Amino acid sequence: MKLRRHGIAPRAGRNNARLALATDLPASVLADFTGTSISNATRWTGYARRDWLDYIASRTQT
């Protein structure tokens, strides 16, 4: 692939772009915009959520 020869990872770039969209768009719009399923878009919006309470709770339990 031409991009890889120049040190560009297309998957990483695509994932970063999708994650950026998921921070600002609801899952239904993200699914329609990217052409993916609603379950996939919901998973991405879950990755992008700005609520750190789950992370903090898991850190305090260890």
C-alpha cells in the first residue's frame, strides 16, 4: 500500500477520525454518516465518552 511506504497507517488515521466524530455526534448520526451499523457506532461513542467515572471507579477498586 502506498501510504504505508511513507509511514502512514491508514487504519490508525481512520480510527482517529471516527473517534473524533464520535465525541460530537450521536450514534445514529455517526452510523449514517460512516455507513456502519448502529451497534458499531454505539461502541465508538462509548469509546469517546467523556465521562471518566468508570475509569476512576476501577482504579480505586485495585
